[in-house]
Amino acid sequence: MPHLFSPLTIKDVTLRNRIGVSPMCQYSAEDGMPNDWHLVHLGSRAVGGAGLVIAEATAVEPRGRISPEDLGIYTDKHVEAFQKITSFIKEQGAVPGVQLAHAGRKASTYSPWKQRDNGATVSDENGGWEVVGPSATPFAEDYRSPKELTLEEIKDIQESFRQATIRAREAGFQWVEFHGAHGYLAHSFYSPLSNKRTDEYGGSYENRIRFVIETVRLMKQEWPDNLPFAVRLSCTDWVEDGWTIKDSVELSKRLKDEGVDIIDCSSGGNTKSAPIPVGAGYQNPFAEEIRKSADIPTAAVGLITQPMQADELIRNEKADVVLLAREMLRDPYWPLRAAQVVHQKDYLAVPPQYERGWI
């Protein structure tokens, strides 16, 4: 029976436990470039015992950034900067991952703390840029109206994902995740709430998932066959006539056929009006349903805070990995504490420099 601290092997990569650091935007980069903040932020979670450390949503082109301070991997200069980070994470016994992303119609916004004084959208005068999407439908009234992408522009963005995958490989990442959730570009294509196209990328279910399938296929061409490839989905839009868990199960089956190894099961983010029942583990049933019905490994995420809560998901085969976000911001050493709580002290991954504090 697997538990929270059982190793997990996917292809040639073995996670020392089932605990992952979820991608969390830090809004601390300049021109997409990682710096000492990212090294310390991600590195300290590796020191803290996590099995998997995933860098935040990392844009495949400049206009794909959520904010001007987002990470990017759209030039070769980014590769060297990331190498320092991936090397350190590996040295601590964790697996470095990256979430490749395009913000689509939710791009060109201020970081959360700047929105308090400036509102949501960054103007051109303050360094903002034109945003794009499947249709000219803004995310909200205070967001930019996106330019509807032409067929040629769609292909250009897909090529950016392919190039970013090459750079992620060269940067030393061992786990790549395609960001298809939270109302960003890929999600806005597959959700009927935001995709109003009438060509081969809109209308029917088959057409709306086309962008995801094609992009993943291109990325897979450049990603080593022996390394894990993940996709994050918003498993439901939480609104009537939106994307559903049934839709996600079917898409997960297709992604499995494309060679995807694990589905990261999130939700929402494509409309401000969704009545999301936020609470402890509120998204966990999606990971369980997709794992069972699509027969593919899953990662559970969303207000997982307690060690026993996380351990139960693994022991009862509801998910294969648990990804923590806010709890990891509060406590980078959560995995070390969790090993004691769930009676798995033998799995304590304590660096020798810190042993006096734990053993």
C-alpha cells in the first residue's frame, strides 16, 4: 500500500516521496529572468524535503506572461539562469519541474499587491501589451479585450511552446507541465465560456480541445521520452454550460493516448462569477475521478494543508501525488514535519547541515 512517503517512479524519474511544490507565481522576475529570489524560493523547498519542486507558470513568449514580473523561457539567455536553480534542486534530492504557460487573455496584469493601487490591467504606458485569445472576449470588465488569434498566430504560439520545451530540457528540468488551466490560453480554448470561434478551433468539443492536443503533441516531440510530462487542467468551470469533469475525463483519455504521464487536477479560473465551494480538499474528487475513469495517474491540489489529509489521498488511491501551494509558502519544511506526523520518520530527507534540528 503506497503512502505519502513512498517513492514514485514515472519513467526514469523517481520522486523520493509523493509531495510536490505546486507552481506559484512570485512576480519577482525582470524580462522573464529568474534571479536569486527564485533560487532561494525553489531551493529552500527542495531542502525542506519535497520530492518534486515545480517552478511557477513560465511564459513561452513575452506576451504570455501574466504580469511584467513573471518568469519566462522565451530566449536562450533564460536557459543558463535556470540551470543554477535546477542544479541546486537536484543536489538536494528533489526533482526540478517547470510549468510552461501562456496567459492569453489574462495577460498584462499587475501583480496582486500592485493591483491594490492600480487595478488589474497594466496599460501600454506602464509596460503593458496586447493580449490574445481564441475569441475577442475579455476575462472581466477590468481586463483587456483580447485580439482573436488567426490560424497562423495559433501556429506561432504552438511553436513557442515547442521552443520553450527545448529550453526547459536544456535548462535541466526533469519534469515538464503544460499549463492548461485557470483561464489562461489553453483553458480559454477548450472552455465554451471563452471560445466563440467558428473554425476548426471552435464550436464542437473536438475543435475546442484541438489547441491542447496539438500543442502537447509538439512539445512531446522535444521532451525526452524517459522524463515525465504532465498537463494541468481546470477540471470544471464551476458554472452551468461551462467545462465539466466529464469533459476533463474524456480529454485526459486523449492526453494519455498522446503520451502524457500525469494529470494535475485543478479547477476554475475562466470566469470571475463562478460559485466555487472553496474548502479543504475541495478539488480532490477531480483527481480521484480522472485517475479512476481515465486510468491515468493524477496530482491532487487545492487547500491540502494537513499531513494526514495528504497521506489519506495516497493511501486510498485517490491520487498519486499531492501538490501543495500556500502551505508551502507558510512552511518550506512541511515535508519534514509531515514525515513525523504520519509516522514515517525513516523517510526524513534532512540535509546533514540540518540534522541536529530534526534527528
